[in-house]
Amino acid sequence: MNKTIAISLLLILIAGTVVAPVAIAQNESPIRSEVELRWNQARKLGAKGQLPMAYWDLETRLKDARKNGASEQQWQRMLDDVRLLLNRAVFIDEMRRQKSAVEALLGRFDRALDEISTLQNIERDRSLTGSDAADDVIERLAAARLERQVLIDSLTVENRRLSEVARGETATRDSLLTALQVEVTALRHQLWETQLRADVAEADRSAAETVLTAKQEREAALESLRSTFSKDEAEILLTPDGGAVLHLFGISFAVGSAEIQAGHTALLA
């Protein structure tokens, strides 16, 4: 921060007066309407006599814009400049109304320095005022900035060191983790093979038991079916697919009748 910028910031803090928003004419753009109004306010406050260079520059640009037109960006720049002109005119007018304008100005200047010092957390020499006080604050700000930069640099170096240590530890941990993962994968593969062999053996045993059980149940069912009928009542024939066909020849009908004889009802059941 150089001295010119610092003093400019101080003057803005000292001025402190911002004119409130204004009504907008219906037939003009909002920006142009405000430019015209602020311009008239600054002129009435004596900006021409108190701030001649800024006044004449803005007056020239405003006349050209009225005559030849201007873009929205140009009107916006003029609005920013006329606001600054008006705020400066208001500040000068306030100073003129003070019984001791110079003393009031110095008071505001010192208060602005106090605010800057408080915001930046620095102590200033309160025996100084004016340019000497501003120079003192600027020097202290530069020293504080240098101190912070030194601290930042040291923290950056320490952060890099810790990052390198962390990367080394991470690499070691990753290597160990990889080795453990390989070992776990091998153990899982062995377990899978063992389990697969056990499952195959269990499946073979279960399948054999199922086949044997089905065969036994089928033979028992056929034997039960055979014992139900006599040779004169029915016969059991086995089909190629393992099924069974029951031929009943102990049931007869009277000639010309579809009624089963009473003595065969039990056999049919």
C-alpha cells in the first residue's frame, strides 16, 4: 500500500457522507436521471469553485453525452464520478460550516487513522497527526504485513515438511496394506476351493441319497399297489419312463348296460 492510496482511503473515510437514492424521471434512463440530479446538487453546493478540475472534466463529458449521446457504460462511469464529486462537495461544505474547519478535518483524519489501526490490530503513535501520523500508520502496516508474511512462509515450509512425512508414512502403510490384501486374497481362494470341494461332495452325497430314496419310495409304492389287487382284478405295467399303468379287468357290465355291477363298487373305489 503506497502513501497516495492510503491517504485517498483516509479521505473517503473522513468524508463519510453518502447521498441517499433519488426519484427517477419517467422519460429518461435511471442512470442518466441520477447523473443529472447529482450534478445539479453538486453545482448548488459550490463544486465548481471548490473542486474546479473534477467539475470541469465532468461538465465536459456531460455536455458531450447530452449532445451526442453516450453508452450505458459511459453514463455509469459519469454516475460514479458525479457521486464522488457530490460527496466531496458535501464534505467541504460541512467543513466550511465548522467553527474551526482545519481542527475538525484533523479530528476526522485522526479518527480515520484510529479506525484503520483498530481494524489492522496495530498500535499507532497518538502524539502524531496529519501526514506524519499517516506515514507512521503506513510503516506499521508494512511491518505487520511483513511479520504476517514471515509467519505464512514458515507455516508453508512446515506444512511441506509434514506433507512429506505424511506421504512417507502413507507409502509404508499402503505397501503393508497391499501385502496384507494379497495374503487375504490367497487365503480366501484356498477357502473357496475347500468350500467348493465340500459342496461338490455334499451335492454328490445328497443326489445319491435322493436317487436312492426315490427308488425306494417308488418300489414301495408299486409293491403297495400290487398288494391292493388280486391277479383276477388288475395288473401293474411299468412304462419305459419309469411310470406305472394300472389295468383293471375285474370290473364288468351287464349286456346293454352302462351300470357297474354292485359287486364291483369296492374294486372301483
